[in-house]
Amino acid sequence: MKTLMLHCDYIKWSAQKKALKNIDELFPNQELNGESNDCLTVLIAVEKNDTIDLVKKLKSEIEKLSENLKTKKIVLYPYSHLSKDLGSPSRAIEILDETAKSLKGFTVSRAPFGYYKELELKVKGHPLSELSREIKGDEEVLEISKEEKQNLIKKLSKVKMQAPRGKNDLKSTVELGRDLDLYVVNELVGQGLPLLTPKGTAIKRELERFIVDEEIKRGYEHTSTPVMAKSDLYKISGHWQHYKNDMFVLNVKEGDFALRPMTCPFHFVLYKRKQRSYRDLPKRYAEIASLFRNEQSGELRGLTRLRQFTLADAHIICTPEQVEEEFMNVVDLIKYVMSTLGIEVWYRFSKWDPKNKRGKYIDNPKAWEATQKSMKKILDKLKIKYVEKEDEAAFYGPKLDLQYNDVYGKEDTLITVQIDFANPENFELTYLDKDGKEKNAMVIHRSSTGATERIISYILEKNQGNLPLWLSPIQVKILSMGEDCNKYSNKIKSELISNGIRAEVDTSNESIGKKVRNALTEKVFYIATVGRNEVDDEKVSIRSRDSKDLSSMKINDFIKLLKEEISKRK
């Protein structure tokens, strides 16, 4: 509960309009107009977690102050503007009622609840005339019953991962993720928050290693920035004004914080840590970043749309003259990524809609038209075939979106490249030009592989779980044909793992046929069979997932073959 206590010469109020339609049902027979002289006015905002127990503390605060002020007149004034985290009207009315009843020996006046009011007052000019208070309940150790705890624990092992088949009976990322043991979704963790298993994490790790190494080769500097920041940072970037409803906002002692929906404001802070010259540009800041977006529950699915995801994010801060070349370099990187990963997309030039007056975009028509004209020129120079789409731009600039269809035929965005005309001005991202004058830089926002989880989803659905060797969670499954072969099978596993190859060994009592079928169901790339002949000859018999038999070979030769194939990333 938040309060502001004012010692007034006088206060007058008059209800103008209902703020709540059903207020007469909740609180009938209110006095809509009133006034009081030489009184203590208590402006009150009842918050979400406030309980009736706070009435005693509020009463105590009022009594102490009124005693010091030598007044017996109290005005209780509902004032929602003191808080952004208001409780329900019924709870607020209950607390106001009980407070009024508890103030024995006082003349208590009540301003109406649930109305927009006209207010006139004069505050006395002494040190105690204006006092703000935050009234909280005693902190308690929250306990749950043994039965409740057991019910919660039971839910830990429940995995609800079901989805209909897509077109042509194709499995979705939900079904593939479940059957291949790549990730789980648990209701105690929450929707849109998948937990990747060691197998799923292996795919994610390989993709991220691949793109980080490639970006570093191309002149990117990798950073590591916080997952949250004060609202002040997002106010400068415009996210607070244009994107707040899609952010996770946290109320902490220092004020409002939010989990980051993107890394650009953080990279801009890094840029501004020192004065920049044109010789320093371009600066290419990149990051494998955990991001958070408050997606609607109905939009969440598999690894495609999440509330927490990982983005291969980057921001290129450059001179206006460098924009074209840097944009082309970004497209070249993306084309290399798509070729390596076997991605098929089409391009969408996403523009603003000048008719959209809902505050979705930065209000600067001249900058919008100039930036879109510049992007179109670059795209045409690259000879990229694209479709134009209005009202799909970011709030700060136009985008090049790489679009795809999932197994259901639903269109979605995989990767974006954006030219930003707003943030260089908002953050004063400047540099000293050749003539010694300070000028505004330009910014290109880009991803290279997009959201890692979404890329995994795309690859899984396209290949129906049959991943290439370098991405396979288990690259080699070693099948032991008996207890006398187990020791040698485990030795092979150790040698493979020590050479950076992901391997498992199956020493179960199942028949060799069943073991092979299990390995194929798991989409293992290579199956290595170990029997008495292999133990005696110190070899392994190899077959690939597509049933192409390879002759028996020494383990060192097999390791060499694997390394060569993995390095090609086919």
C-alpha cells in the first residue's frame, strides 16, 4: 500500500465521471462531493498483495501523525496514481471501509471511490505537511502442505508434448523433440520455456560454435551483457514506449527493471564508453544472447516461438557511407549460413505503414522514406528477389526478413536485417569525422542464424530428425554383442569422446537386431557393431544410418573418417 499524507488548510472534491462502470454495485450511496478544513488528507493506493491486516498499520500511522498535527479531522482519499500495481476494487474498498471504522474518535470524511474527481486543496507549509509512506505486511516464511508438495513433485515427471502431424504426415518439432529426447516442456517451469536435454543441448552448442567462429573470422567482436536493465535504458531506445507490453517487467527496490527483449541498447552502451573516430568504424558487436519476450500463450509452440530464446544477435555501428557495404556483407554471411545448414527461405522487404497511427512506429516520416529508399537500392543492387510488405517493420526502421513455412504451412520469420535511423540519434551514437566534426553513426541490426531454437526447429522438421553428422546429438552408437565385448566397446567409446566425437555404447541384453532398430529410431548417424571378431582384430564394423555398410576398420581410421566428415559440415 502506498500513501501520501497531507496536512491541509482545506480540501474540496467533486466526482465528475465514473472510472468503473459497476462502482455503484460495489460501493453504493457514496457522497460524490465534499470538503474539509484543517484536516489530515490521506491519499491511498491499495496494491495487489495488500491484505486487510494492513489496516492496523495504516491506522497507527494516521494516529501518530494526527497527534503531532493536533487534528481530529481525517480525509480518506482513494488515489490510484501512487502505484502501477493496483489491487482489485473490492479489496481496496474493503481496506478503506475497515480503516474508516477503525479511526475511533476522529471525524472521517471519504472521497468517492471509482470516479474521476476534480480536486482542490491547500497544503500547510511546515515540515510534517507532506509525508509519503509505503505500508507492507510482515514478511512470512511461506510454507506448503506435505500433500501440496507431493502433488507438485508428481507434476515434475509429467511431460505434455503433443501436436498434430503437419502436411504429408510430417512430424512437428514438438513430436520430434519428444521422441528423440531433445527437450521437455513442464508445467511447473512454464509454457514457452523448454528444457533442453544433453542431446538437444549438443545441437544448440554446435550451431553456436559454428556461428561464433564464423563471425569472428568476419570481424565481429563478441560481447556478454546483462539479461536485464532498468527501464531508463529502454526509455532511451524506445522499447519502453513501443514494446513494453511484450516485455517482462520486474519491480525492484531501485524502480522498474525488465528482462531484455533484444541486446541493442546494451551494445550502444558499450559503444559509448569512449569517444569514437571514423577510423574506429565499423564496430561490429555480436552476442549469443538469451532474450525474453512475453508472447501470448496461444502463440507458443515447440521450439518455434518461446518466452525465452537464444539469438545470434549483432549490431553494426558505422558511418552512413559504410551502410551499403556492411549490409551486403551481412547478406553474404547469411547466405553462407543458409547454404551450410540447408535452409530454404524467401525474402520480405518489411516497411512501415504511414497510416498506422497507433504509436507502433517512430514518428519521423522523412527518415522512414529515406531509409526505405536506401534499403530498396541495396536489395536491388544485390539482385535479391523480394516481396514488399507494409506494416511489418520494426518500430525504429525497415527490415529484410527471411521467411519460411513450417510443417503446417504457417509462414514465419527466421532471420532479420534492419537499418535503424532512430537509435543513433536517441543514444547520440556519434563519431569524429575526417573534418574533426561530430556526426551521427548509422546502425544495422542483424542476426546470422536467427533464434537458435527456431533454427533447430526448422532443421528438425525439414530433415524429420535425420540430422547431418556434425549436428547429430549421438554421432556413433556402439553396439556390444555380448558381455565379453563390453570392455572393448567402452574403450572405443572413450577414444571417440576424447577425440571430440559424441558416442554412446549399448551393453544391454537385447538382441543385436533390437539394438540396431533402437539406434535407427534414435536417428544415430553411425552404428558401430562390436563382436568377438572385432575384439580379436581390434577393429569395428561400421554401418551408416542410411544402411550403407562400411567394411571393418581400425578405430584410428574410423576416427579420421569421422573428423574429416564433421569438418565439412555437410
